[in-house]
Amino acid sequence: MKITPLCLLLVLVSLALTSNMLQVFKYDPLTLYCKEQDGNSSSSSGWSVGRSVITSRRVNWCGVDWGELEGSYCTIKRALPHDSGLYWCQSEAGEKSEAVHVSVTCGYVVLESPVLPVNEGDEVNLRCWYYRTPTSFPASFYKDGALIGTAAAGHMTIPYASKSDEGLYKCNVASLGESPESLLAVREPVVSVGRVICHLVVISLFCISTSLMVRICRRDLGGPVLSPSKGTALVGRGEQVLDDDGSDHVFAGVAVEHSF
């Protein structure tokens, strides 16, 4: 039976894309991987990239049903529209990361937006791309189908994200085309409960082990160790004890009763 350390069980993993974009052009490469919250991809071994697309009624796994698996990276060398769908990371134990929707378009315009949910108060950048490069043309931005603004250089910023900013976003460049829609999710700032528990466990174990080592060292050095009964000190062999009148006695490993 494989035993996994507690702290490893509490690690949170998310799906990441090397392009950092949820929308890609047809025939462009698409590379995905699983990473920990600290950004380390190498230590998230044991996790696989799964997907659910319209053309298949079952979950498909990278390296088995689609894509090429190279180390911890999963790559589709030439993405096609039927590769559009939900992608996520899943552990051998069945734990899943948040799923993200990837869109592969045959058009010439895509929207760059955050891949993962953002925290309330974060700055959010939206950028319109025209055929693999950020456009410098004016672009109109839409949320849930409604126009929210036009940017002269194809770039819009939401200074402080809130729950009201959550929705489906797209951009349009006049005479060039319109991007697909991508979801912008906004959540309250969260503290990793798993990390906190892990740190508390490590600190507790350190304190317990330190206390035990101190007791063992004092015993081995022959120092007095208080017994559970009040006023009793266990004296090591050959210890010298002074009475109240100043006279001393040598005892050989016996318990001497004193009133403290």
C-alpha cells in the first residue's frame, strides 16, 4: 500500500496553459499542465489532464485518447475546433481541480482573459488579439452580450474586480471579427485551509518531539525529574541531597520526598 505524507494530500492543484489564454486559433499548439498553488509543476506528479468535449460522451485523458504527454505537460500540436471543451486536472484518488473552458476558433480574433478565477479586489486585464498578436485597433468589449466599453488600443482594465464583474466576456474589432466568449469568475479571497492544517501539524510534531528529547536528555544526564506526586523528586544514582539542617546524604536511585 502506498502511503502519502499528510502535507502532500493537502496540496491544491490547478490547471494551467503555457499560453495563459483560454482562446486559441485553429492549428495553433495547445499545451496544458497541472501545477501547485506555488507554481511548481514537477511536484504535481500523479495528476492527469482530462477533458470533456462535444464530440465525445465520455471523459478523455491526455496521452491515452488525445494529445501527447511529455513529462508533466500535455500538448495538442495542432488544435482544432473539436478540441474546444472543459479541461481539468485529476489525481489518482479522484480529486479534481477547477475545470476551465478552452475555445478553439476558426476566426481571426480572440480575447485574452484570466484562465483561473480571480479574487475580489484584483486587477483584471482584458486584451483583444488579432491573428496571434495583440491588436492596436480599437476594440469593443462585451459582458453577457452587453457592450461595456470601447478601448482605443484593444486593451481594457477592471481595476478592482467584484462579484458583479463575473460573467461571459468577448471582444470585437470592427471589420476584423469577434472573439468567442470566455468566463471570468470572481471569488472572495481564500486562505488555503490545507496549508494551514499542514503547518499546524508540523509545528505540533516539532514541539512534541522537542519536549521528549529534553526529558530524555535530562534523564540520561542524571538530573532530577519531577514525578507526578507533589513534592517528590526522582534522584539519580549517586546524587547528593541537602536536608533542611544543611546535612547532606547520598542516595542510590531512590525517591526523596520534599515539600516545595
